[in-house]
Amino acid sequence: MIASFANCFKIPELKQKILFTLAIITAYRIGCYLPTPGVNGAVLGEFFQRMSSTTGGSIFGIMNMFSGGALEKATIFALGIMPYISSSIIMQLLTAVIPSLERLAKEGQAGHHKINQYTRYGTLFLSVVQSFFIALWLEDRSGSVFQGLQVVNNPGWGFRLITVLTLSCGTLLLMWLGEQIQERGIGNGISLIITSGIISAAPSAVQMLLRLMSPNARGSGQLQPLTLLIMVGFLITVIISITLITQAQRKIPVQYARRIVGRRVYGGQNTYIPLKVDTAGVIAIIFAQSIILFPATLASFIPHPGFQSLVGIFSRGNFWYYTVYGLLIVFFCYFYTAIVFNPVDVAENMKKHGGFIPGVRPGTQTSDYLDFVITRVTLAGALFVCMIAIMPDAIMASFKVPYLVASFFGGTGVLIVVGVMLDTMKQIESHLMTRHYDGFMRTGHIRGRR
């Protein structure tokens, strides 16, 4: 594998793509340290440090993870790329339910550009709305969020307008950087930006882990070496499991009847339909986290005793929290799978081109069979995603470690990092194989998430 990485820089085109991607990621990380005017970054950092040392359970904790820690510093990239992701998912869902958008998606490259333009407009709208509420949150006029700490020196409409302008422009710049990686670099630009932000928190997690192992007043650390060894083995097992599930497919065999048109023979070959075990991936976790953590975040703005007690039922660590959280993940796994994979359309396309599944009649029976298989395959993927999502809480409770450390042993971050790395290595390997170099694996090839 080391030799394969060395071969990447022997191909001029691939070398240029890799260096360009690294340059864009470096520019992104520099922007994560450019502060937003009017915000006391030290006070805000202290608040997030307290939150990461406990549960980390608010929607702002999720946004901080996806922004690579830029939110806790209130920098120009504090919103991160989340508005673009939300806009993309919304457009994908609307394309499946609005006939005009569905026809536009089937128009090829022109339709794709039009939908992409609508996605950019949606990103701008969501950025303005989210940045305005973040400005109100930073002002904290009630004093209930930051417990009396003053994050904003001069609150008011001037600060709100500057914050909205700064954060919205930062998100649009990130969107443009991601598109540049997509066009001139290697890998998925948006995913690589998110991944680099998640990995940037690793040094802080390692530092916190070493602090837990350092001797205290009693002569021993809070975290024993044997416990650390168990956690490392657990992490390796989680990464291997995520890799296997991400790559797992249920192959449905398909045969095409031989047709003679003039002097040419069409069809007659055997192929298969790959049904992903984990079609939704991290999207189901993002949706479920946003919904389950939204009441807890709202409770910090509404200090009403009745509302606080109601929200406490669904707080992190409660039985109902994990029950509802797991059900939401399963629901969104099935919901997103139904959006991206339509058995009726697949069956009709197969019938038009003379394809059929052995032992299954073309048409309605084929669509019913595909629906039967995808329903059961998705269940296995949904249960695995549930286990990965709840894993940081289990580790935090079992090993008594902060949430920042536990989040690297499962959860959204690990699922994103492993999936993006597989996608990027697949693209690099395709360049190597095209120029007759060996890939990263001795046998077989890396498959991406799609």
C-alpha cells in the first residue's frame, strides 16, 4: 500500500489533483481561525469546552463537529457546510415528490445544472436564517445559555447584520471550495471538507485522553492502560465493521434476452443489480440527531419549568431518548432508501431492455421482488447504523470518558470519515489502474459508497 501511495505522485495529472485538494483543505483550515467581528472567542470556547466534557448534546454540538470546531471559535466558517448539505437533501426529497423537478432531473446535464442552481439558492436562504438565529443565540439576552457569560461585547442589530453577512459568505465560500475540489481535485469536495473538520478535533481528543491517563492526587489516572487498550481494540473493530457494511451489497442477478436487429445482436449477457445494505448512510443519523436534539436546544431559550420537565424525558441518557432516537434512524433509513431506489422504475427499465431476474416474471412481480429484498436488506443496515449512532453514549457511560473522546469510537464522525476515505481511495485507485499501476489491494478493488 505504501508503494501505491508513492505511485500517486508519479502520475502528473493525479499528483496535480492531490496537491490542489490539499491546498483547498489547507485554505479551509486557515479560515477556521479567522474570527467573526464582535464575538469574545475565549468565552465561547470555554462554553463548548464545558459542553464537550459532559454530554455534548445539543444541535450546536453537531454543527460544531461538522464545522471542524469553527463554531466554538465563532469564525467565518462557523456554519460550516451544513446549510449546503441540508439544501441538497431537501432538493433530493422535493425531486421525488414534485413532478416538475422530477422531469427536470431526467433532462440530463442541463437539468442537473438547474437543480444545482436551486440548491445554491437554498443554501443561501438557509445560511441567512441559521446565521441570524446564531447571532441571537450568541447575544443570549436571557442569560440562560451561557450562564451569565457575555459572549458579545456590543449586541444589537449591527452585530446581527455583520454576523449574518460574515457567516453566510463563509458558507458560500466553502460551497465554492468544495465545487473546486470536485472539478479540479480528487474525491468529493464537500465530504472531504467535512472529514477534514472532523479529523481536526482528533488532537484535542488525544490530549484529553492523555489527561485522563495522567496520575491524579491518589497516584493513578482516571483511565487505566488496560481500559485504553480495550478502547483501541474496540475502535479497530468499529472501523472494520463500518468498512464491511459500507461496502456490503446484495447482488440481484439479471439476464438480458438476446435480440437481433438487422445484422447486429444485442443483449444475451448476465449482470446484476447491486442493492446497498446501507443506502442512507450518515444522512439518517443527521436527520435523527437534528430532530431529537432540537427540543433540548430549544429548552435553553425557553426557561419554562413545564417545558423543561417535558424535554427532560427525551434528554441524553434517558431510556425514551434512545428509543425515539433509534426509531427515527430506522425510519429515515427506509425513507431515504425509498427516495433513491424506486423498484417500479427499475422493473420498467429492465422490461424495456429485455432484462429479467431468473425465476421472476418481468413487470409487477419484479418490482415486488425488488421491494421485498430491499426492505429486508435495509433493515440490517438500519440496525447497524443505530448501533453506531448510540455507541458514543455507551462508551461514555462504560469508560467514564468525555463525549469528545467517545465520539471518535463511533457515531456520525467515524461513519463519515470511513466512507469518505473509501470513496477517495477508490478514485485514486481508478487513476492508478488506468495507468497500469497496482491498486491499494492485492486482490479485488475498493468500492465506493455509491
